[in-house]
Amino acid sequence: MSEHDLNWKYVDESVVESESIVRARQQSLELGIEPVSPAVGAQLAVIAAACDARAVIEVGTGVGVSGLWMLQAARSAHLTSIDTENEYQQHAREHFADAGIAPARVRLIAGRAGEVLPRMNEGSYDLVVIDADAASVIEYVEHGLRLAKPGGSVLVARALWKGRVADPARRDDVATAFRGLVSELAASTAVVTAISPAGDGLLQIVKLGA
């Protein structure tokens, strides 16, 4: 095992997940859904808590793993979460209830993000989390930056896409889209960005104020 692999393993294994997240993660795996890694979940929680997020919007509910991380860390946050799978969202609702999260703090929308996001209010969210349909990542980030408040963050899970993004020889559409996105954001004066290598990568974008 390489030094980098050891680092990733240590970072994931050092995270202690709540019982409700453990149960949601287990069900996610049983259903064939790949949830964010424990290390990425912990980073979502830290960012949500650090910015005292009140309004969070998420693309990709799954059965609620990432939502639980953020709602348990940002105690005043309200989450809007979008997913095409209504069945998964019903499971997520159960996990939120199991964790003691008030139903009024969660709004689940069943639908395609590309159709739902344009209807959401501009500049209304402290935190936008994208973890779905990697082929549409550029479109979702554009929407995310529109929806984020000045000083708000857009977080993109799986930004290293199974190691393909870092390998210039990989020319598939998703890896190419991620590389183009990272390059474009790095050159922009409207945002500041960083990529965490935890899990499968977490791209962090902060929308600068005027």
C-alpha cells in the first residue's frame, strides 16, 4: 500500500460516525448507492458548521448520509435535497427522523436537478452540495454558483473521479469535464477554490462577494 493510500485509509478510519449515519450508510450500500466516504462526510459537516449554514441545498439525496452529516453539525440548518429516486428519499426521511431531526428542517424534492435548480431562488443558500450525475457537473456548478449567497460555498463530491481526473491520459467525458471545471475556476476572480483528496475528492468553491 502506498503512502497516499495509507493516508486516505487513516483519514477515513479516524472518523467516528453517529449511529444514524452508520445505519444510513449500511442501507445505502445494500441498495447499491455509493455514499460519500466518512472523511468527505466529516468535511461537509465541518464546512457546514464553520459557515453556520442556515440554508443548504443538495443535489443527490441518496438515503441521507451526506444530509445527516450536515444537519447534525449545523444545528440551525434547513436542507433542501433533490433526487430522481423517490424511494431513496423515503428512506432518507426515515433516517432523518431516526436521528431526531425535525421534519420542518428537511425539504425533499423528487425530480431531475437540471429541471429543479433553475426554479430555486438566486443567492439564497449558504451551502450548495453536488453529488449526482457527474456528466452534468458543469451545469450543476453553474446553477450552484447562482444559488449561493456571496461568501457561500459550492461543494462537489467525487471531484477526482476514481483517480481519472489527475491522469491526463484519461480522456473520458467525465474526467475531461472535471479537469476543465477545475481549470476554469482556478482562473476566475469571482471564486476561490481548493480540492481535498479525501475520499474520491471534494472540490470546494467559495463565491466571493462584490
